[in-house]
Amino acid sequence: MKTPDLKFSEYPFIVPTEKRMCNKLESLVNELKECGSARTALLVIKHFNKYMDELSTQGSIISVRYACDTTKLANKKAQERLDELSPLIANYYNQFIRILAKAKYRKELENYFGKYYFKKIDNSLKAFDEKIVPELIKQNKLSTKYDEIMGSAEIPFRGEILNLSQLGKHMQSIDRDERREAAQALDKWLGDHDKEIGDIYSELVLLRDEMAKKLGFKNFIELGYLNMGRTDYNAKMVKGYREQIATEVVPVCQKLYKTQMKLVGIKDPKFYDYALSFASGNPKPAGDSKFILDTAKDMYSKMSSETKEYFNFMISHELLDLETRKGKAPGGFCTTFNDYKAPFIFSNFNGTSADVDVLTHEGGHGFQMYLCTGIKIPEYREPTMETAEIHSMSMEFFAWPYADKFFGKDGDKYRYSHLVDAIEFLPYGITVDEFQHWVYEHPTATHDERCEKWREIEKRYTPHKNYEGCPNLENGRYWMRQGHIFGSPFYYIDYTLAQVCAFQFLIEDRKNHEKAWKKYVKLCKCGGKMPFVENLEHNHIKNPFEEGTIHNIMGKLNKILKEFTPEKY
């Protein structure tokens, strides 16, 4: 059947009916039970996948419309219903794959789908059981409640009422008083919502710990890794990787921060000063949101025939919601609507270089999704998160030649600050990861104890931060604004692993663009057919877990940094 050619505004807004949905899924499960051969099972699997794509599409539409306007009652009610239905869908999926895992014709299906398909199935079965459905429903509702709090933030600032995205622009101001006041406004907002957000997280942690123990795990860590689809690395390997970052990257970052403060002329820096990279101000796009979108369209049309087709499709089908507004959820993301073979990019433009970053970062996600919409096996369309972030972060670097179009005379200024920010992100990323490991090893810790631990880890990896004048941040509340910690536990180290891989594309692109781009497209087209480490080996990308990888890459990045003259910016 041909995919309907609709614009996003024309997509039907359908909230699945529980009775119809459960009857349909139960019928498919029962059909699979009756199958006596791989041939008959394949037909049922095809019908099951088609219906799961339909449910996934309806769920994605609901989530996107809710993110676009968290205040609209219809969106809110639909999201609440989705929070209740998604664990039920997961339960039927679990029943379906359990039959496949134990089927007498499993070997024949392995020959058809590949062994990794069943490795994913086996992991899913370890991570789910019908008995944790009540906890999953409650978890979804708590995550949505957190998103609602963050999305509805109203922060008084200099006679205006701003949301979190809008406030971020003022934290990059060339005026130090403005940066300080913006930081203090954020600090006050976090303080005002400290108990509310802290209570939500406490409930989430205890829920996840309870689910893990119901499933036979010591704590949530192993379950969290299974939920992230990690089949070829574990927490011990991640710990060793964090140690590499601490040894090889943290000292480099401290030197970069000192250089930055010399550039901006500040001798007693506070944490809000580090948001300003140059005395002349941070690089800003050379035009408004329409200019940025038009420039992105031009960039993708010149980058390759594949990216031209992809981005024209995104624009013509209204698959970008870019500008911030009241009631819109903060942050940026990319999702996909399977029934329409269409990605969707969501962001909050605020007049900073991040507006360009989102069209390259989320644009990279969207490009991979667009290339893989034709993969018939749903489990193989989307890679695990750390692989997915290679697509997005590498695209940021492939956009470097077009920086002069986006930023005018500040093209080099952007490229330098973008590389510095990417390097400096690594210590923050391992801070989030180490914090989460501690939290789930100590699930009964109080909110204050968690905040104390956050500040302790933060001081170890980012010792330059001085929160003077911001008492809530000084008391370890910064993590409360990091949505991944609430909604996607352990999904953060993925960004740092992917960043290390994306650096390799930057280095290779500067040597041989054609070769690097071909390698990138090949990686994108792999989708989710392989786990992370195997995918790296298949595509000849150095493994971040291996001792020496970080040292080698940092040496090459230091050489690139020396090509810039930041004192002239």
C-alpha cells in the first residue's frame, strides 16, 4: 500500500481505543501461537509489525502535538492516555516475542531475520514482564508531569515572562550583569520548584528500583542498560571509559576554560561567565529564523543529492517546528512517523548559535531516519542511542564548510566555539552518567543527598564552576533541568560516546571529504542492524572503550584547535 502523502497538519490525531487495540493485539498473539512453521509465522509477524507501526505513528503524533503545546487540554489528555496505553502495548509485544523466542522454528527465523534480531528479543524479555505494567504506567505519568513543569515555566526577567529556552539567550549576553541576573532567575525558579521536582525524581527512582527487583535484578542499573538496548558493553566498560575522559579530557578542558576567561577579560569567573565565549559576544546567526531555515535548505541541497531530497521533503511536509513559544516543551528532538515514512524535527529557536546546531544535529537524526524508512523490520530501522547520536553529531561537523553562510564573518568564530563546546561537553556528560549510577545504587537516598552527590561529582570533573550568588545551584540542583535524567535513565553517556566517534568524522573529513561522507552515509544506512561496538567495527570507527582511543583523538583535536586564532574573534 502506498504511503499517504500528507503534511503534518493533515495527519489524523487519533488516540487509540484501549478495547480495540487490546483485541487486535491479542488476536495477533493468538494467531502466532497457532503457527506451526516459520512460513506461517512470517505472515503473522508482517501483520503484527504493520499494526505496531500504526500504533507507533499515533503515539508519535500525540507526543509531538503535546510537546508543541503542553497547555492545550486535548493534547494533555491524549498524552495522559498514551502514558497509560504504552505499557499495555509493551505487554502484548512481550507476549508476541516470547512465542518467537521459544518457537520450534526459531532457527529458520534466525536465518531470515539474523541473530541480532533474536538477541534484541532475548534482552527485551529480560527487561519486561506483565507484573511491572502498573509501575510503567506510573513512571510515564511522572515523566510527563516533569515535562509539563519544565514546559510551563514562567520566569520573570527584566519586565518579561520567559520560558527556560528564552532565558537561555540572556545567559549568553555580552553584559555580565544580564548573565548574572539570568542565572539568578534560573536559580530562583529551580529553588521554587525544588520540592516538586525532587519528589517526582524520588518517586521515579523508587519505582525503577522496584521494577528491577521484581524482575530479579539487584538494582535498576542492569535493567536500565537492557532498556537502552546495550548488548555488547556493560557498566564496567563505561566506568573505564569515564576514567579515560577524566584523565585525557578534563585537564584539556580546564586549559580551554582559562583561555576563554582571558578572551572575555574576567579574572574572577562565575559559572554564568562560561556561557560567553568571546568578549565580542558569542557567534550568532546572521539572520532570523527564516534566514536560518533557508540557509539550511541551501546547505543540504549542496551537501549531497540524498540530503537535498530529504530536507526538501521535511519542509514541504511541515515536518519542522522550530521556534520557541509559551507552553512549548523545552529542548529539541527528532522522532519519526512510521506510517508516513517521515521524520519530525522539534526545537526552540532563541536567537543563538544553538538554532543552527539543532538543524544540523537533529537534521542528522532525521537524515538517518529518512534513509532507513524502507527497512521492513521495525527493530532494524533505528539504531541504539549511542549510534544514533553519531549520525547527529557528525552532521554538525559536516556542516562546518557552510558556517560562513549561517554566521557571516563569524564563521571561524563559530567553528572554534563549536569544537571547544564539543570537547567541554565530555566531562559534563560523564558527570550525568556517574551521578545516575550512584543514584540507582542508592535508591533510598534523599533529594538533598542526591544533590550533594551531584555537586561532589561536578567538582571533580568541572572544578572551574563557581556558583556564587546562586545558592540552589551551589547546593547541587543543576541536574534538575536535565530532562534525560528523568525520562531516559542512562541515556546520556551515549552523547559522549557518539561525540568521540563524531570527532573521528571531523578529522577524516578534513583529510578526504568524499571518503568521509561515503563512510557516514554507509553508517546511517546500517540503521539498527548491529549493536554499537559491532557497528563501529563494521564501519571502521575507533572504539571509545579501548584504552588509548581518547588519547589519540585528543592529540588530533589539539592540532585542529591550534589552527584557530580565537584572540582575533
